[in-house]
Amino acid sequence: MVPVLLILMGTSATLQADLFSDKKFLLLPPINFTIKATGLAQVLLHWEPNPDQEQRNVDIQYHVKIHAPEEDEYNTRRTESKYVVPLHEGFAASVRTTLRSSRSPLASNWVSAELKPPPGSSGTSVTNLSCATNTVTSSHTHLRPYQVSLRCTWLVGKDAPEDTQYFLYYRFGVWTEECQEYSRDVLNRNTACWFPRTFINSKGFDQLAVHINGSSKHAAIKPFDQLFTPHTIDQVNPPMNVTVEIEETSLYIQWEKPVSAFPVHCFNYELKIYNTKNGYFQVENLTTTKFISKIDDVSTYSIQVRAAVSSSCRMSGSWGEWSQPIYVGKEKKPLAEWCLIVLPTTICFVLLLFSLICRLFHLWSRLFPPVPAPKSNIKDLLVVTEYEKTASNETKIEVVSYVEEAGSEVMENSMF
């Protein structure tokens, strides 16, 4: 079999060498080259072979070159080609006829076609579009036990009028859906979308196309397209039913695979054990759902697990969310620490009890009687009484003087 293939390859090379030596042989460009949008972020390139192309038992192929929105090129033997790319900036491509042999210098002229960008004012399309998927259980357990949810968020275009309203669509494979559940900003403009169930296949290799257009009474809103690779935006669920047990100085941890369409062997796990006493983290990377660790019996531990789909089942993505922490163990305090806690508490309790007893039996008033206050008024101290006796008679003269502060009147009364 191998000698036959070598003979055929040699014959083909000889024929093509003869063709190259014949200067009259020409490769003619394809005809009727068209570009048509067939879906969200998807175009169909179609052309026809040149009917005047001379046939000399040669192997013809076509060289396709993408010019916009990004440069790319590839070869194909077909006369049509699907291409997935954002279309909000337009699309342009060229195609020519070549020989399949990589050594061939022969090629036809290029023919080109263009798909113009959709209309819309600059600065009105959404910005910062981000999407995430998550696997959820389905009520149709027999048909599709797992389905994928989708959530996308975006920002309003900086030049979009206040009455702008946005609408989101997604396409995965042949399925296209419009969003029905939006979240809005203070101006009632859609800024997020939620699909509880979608046709997205978490095991699939197709790209997810998201398209957002809009409407306004004051401006034409420019649409926006973006492609997402499913494994890069998939948020893996945390492992289920995490259980932790302690037997003497051994810690037994066990869990189940996350809610996912992937089987159990498709997951890698990361286990985090945190010692709350000394702040030490122990991190383990595992492919099984069980782990045993040696611990001390005077500490409390926090255990969490997270998962990621392994590269053996699909292209590796990011780690999922951590499971809820589980606390186990009982921290035992040394005798010195207990003394520092119990002694001040006991002293405070004794002082409080003594204070209540003294207040209940009025012991404070008996132990510390109040100091009596002077009964006379301060003004009485300022009254001066003078008694004078005259030599000639026994008439008593009482002079009462009221001494007051500066600025007040002085009043004197004399009685005879």
C-alpha cells in the first residue's frame, strides 16, 4: 500500500511540475463571491468555481483571507464557508484559487466582498459586556437532568440618550433566544439579563454569541456583538454534601461532585483546612472525593472544598466557588489562660454582689454617715448687731447694718 501511495504522489508532483512548465496554464479566480449574515455573529461566505477554468487533473483549493474585523486566513476545498465573528464593525474577506500542493507558486487573482457595519451613532452601544454560565438541575430529569443558566451585565453607552433601551439575544449553535428577565438602572434602562434555562451545552465546543441592540427616539443605537468560549465563563458549582468527622487525632473529610453534566471523574478538587488557633492554612489538590489528615486535639478547624473541570474532559477553566465552611474541633485553653479569664470575672462578680448587699441593707449610710450641714443662712453671718449703752440714760440703741455686695444699695434703720 505504501509503495502505491508514493507512486501516486510522485505522479501528482510530476503532473504539477509539467503544468508549471507550461506557461499557458492559468488559475482563474472564483466567481459570484458573496457574504451573508446567517445568524448572530455568524456569516456565510459563498462562491462558485470559474467556469472557464481549464481542467488538467489538478487538485484545486481555495485560499480565504479575512480582512475585517480581524485578519485571518485559511484554505478550503469547498465553495462555501461559515465564519463566526462579531459583526458590529462589519466584515470583509477575499478568496482566490490555488493548487492544493504547498509547493505550488500558482494562484489566481483575489476576489473580494464586504458586509457593511450596521447603522448607529458612535458611543451609543453598550460597553463592558460580561457573561457567566452556571449548571442547574432540571425538572425534566429524564430528558435533560442538567441545564445551563446565563447571566450577562453591561454598561450604558456614554453617548446614549436617557430614553435608550437595550435588548439582549444569545446564540449557541442553531439556537437563538431573546432575554425575558432584565435588571434596570435608575433611568429604567436594561443593564443586566438573566436566563434561568438556556440551550447552552456545557460540554459543547461552540462559541457563545451575545448580541445587544437598542432603540431611542433621539438617536440610532449601534448594536454590539461579543463571543464567549463556554469553558472560560462557566462557574463551576461547589461540591455537594461535604462531611467532616474527627476520630482521636484524625480528620476525615468527604464530599460529592458538584451539580454538573460532567461525570465524577472529570473534576479536580482543592481542599482548604484552616487552623483557627494558629492561623495555619493547609491546601491540598486532589482528584478524589476523600481526604484524611492528622490534627491536634486542642484546635478548631474550618474546612472548605472547591472544584474545576479537568482537562481530560474539556479545556480547563477556572476554579468554582468554595463550599460553605464547616467548623470542627474544640479548642482547649491552657491553665494560665483560664486563670486570666476566671480571676477577673470572679473579682467583678464579688464586687457586684457586695454592692447589691450594701444597697439592700443601707450599709453605706451606716458605714459612712453624712456630715451635718450648717443651719444658718449665709446672709445671717453678715448681720452685725451692736448694742450701745448711753451714760445719761438706759435707752438701748440697736443698729442693724446690712452689708451687701458692691453695686447694691445700703439701707440703715434706726429704732429709738
